[in-house]
Amino acid sequence: MTAVTEAHEGTVRPYTLSHLDALESEAVHIFREVAGEFENPVILFSGGKDSIVMLHLALKAFAPAAVPFALLHVDTGHNFPEVLEYRDRVVAAHGLRLHVASVQEYIDRGVLRERPDGTRNPLQTLPLTERIQAEKFDAVFGGGRRDEEKARAKERVFSLRDEFSQWDPRRQRPELWNLYNGRHAPGEHVRVFPLSNWTELDVWQYIAREDIELPQIYFAHEREVFQRSGMWLTAGEWGGPKDGETVEKRLVRYRTVGDMSCTGAVDSDATTLDAVITEIAASRLTERGATRADDKLSEAAMEDRKREGYF
């Protein structure tokens, strides 16, 4: 991307942005667009790497002022303790407001029921959509990227959701020349994805460049895991392991972080950012394709959930 020209030793040469600078500039522009166009935005923040990068970009977009948005986390009750500790520490460090929608509360009230497989990821939709409606959030930032999964690949940066928080692909709007249409009727809201054009490798390279702290779960460590459907899952109160599933200690790390019941670890000895970047560059599977059981329920699992109001 050519920005300006500069003189250097008597010659004029173009000044170009690196691909990370271009992605950062686009994301900062999106954050500022939303701040100017919407009344009550919120950032979905789980303590996972994509939401961490998203928050870092929001801090940059409005520095030295405070981020003008609250944070929202849908807590399944089966989240990794290391990630929750990181989430709370970051919120406190930046003086941010955090809303927590609890899946466990919905189960305790009898509104939701546990699934036979123990996973709570599909149960996040109702707590999420009801909190959006209760707080009257009109724009909701998510860390979804187009390289993750085919349903996310066809979603716009500004994604209109109806009064039930449902997504209709046929209502998507064109986005030309970085012009975003945030118009919505009362009761509707817009999901906003500043990282849409990033890849997993971009995210890790940016984390390295910006020296962003992450939960240690993203780096190789010894953990007790068991194998199910070709993935290494963490044993826990959610219902694993079952009879016949053997727990063993392995050197693993996580490429993506979600509900413990459906997020698999990968064998890895990558303990540094450079080692992780090298590992990701050689991978031929996206992190969701390799380690998320909830995306393997059917060919259209993600799109079906998005239509119902999921992230």
C-alpha cells in the first residue's frame, strides 16, 4: 500500500506500509467508524488471542483516551482457569467495564439444559443475545476471521442481525472502498469484525511485533489430556474422560481457546512466539478445523449457529 513519497539520497521512492501495518490501520479505522456511528457498542472479550489483539487495537485506536466501549464475555462455566485469570487481570489493568453472561445461571434457572456430550459452546447463544437486548448494545465487536471457517468467510465486516440477533446471509450489504453501512432498525444490531481480513499467522506475527502478553496456555506445557475424536481434550468436571478414555500427560499447547469440552490441544514443543509462528506457518489446517469439536457436528454447524445468533 503506497502512502506518500519521501526523498532519500536525491531520489524519490514510495513509502509503503507492511501488511501488518495495513491490517492494523484497517482495524483502527473500523473501531473509529463504530465509535462515530453507534450509540452503545461492546467488545466480545474471552481472553483468547483474537479478542486480546482486538482489545489491543481498540486501545491504540483511542489512545491516550480510554476505550469508549464495555467488554462482554459469555462464560460457559467450562472455561480454562488460566484464561479467566488473564481476562480479569487485563480488565483491572485498563480500568475497563466487563459484562459477564453466565451459561451456568441459565442452567440453574432451568432455561437451558446440559447437552449429552457435555459441551456448552452451543448453549452460549441465548445468554449472549439476551444480554445484548437487555443492555441495548447496537454494535458488537467479535474477533472472527474469514480464514477460520467457511461461514465466517462469507460474512461482512459489518454484519446486520435482526431483532432476534439472527443472521440472514441474504441481507448482507456490499462493502466497497472501506465504506461500512451501519444502518439498522430499532431492536436490530450489527456484529462488527475488525479482524476479518487477518489470518492466524497475521495474528501471531502482530502479537510478536507488538509484544502482547498472552495466557500461557497458548505455549507448550505439560497437561493431563485424553483423546476423543482425534483431539486431545482436558479432563474436567464437564464430563471427560468417559470409560475407556485414558488420561495421560503430554506436552501440548492450544491454538484456539473456548469451552474445555470441545477445544482440543495440539502436540507441540513451541514455547516461544518465534516457535509458534514457525509452527503455524507450516500448518495446513485452520485452528478451528484442527481443534474445535463443535464445528464438526455437521458440515454447516457454524452457519447454523450464526443464523441463531451465535458469534
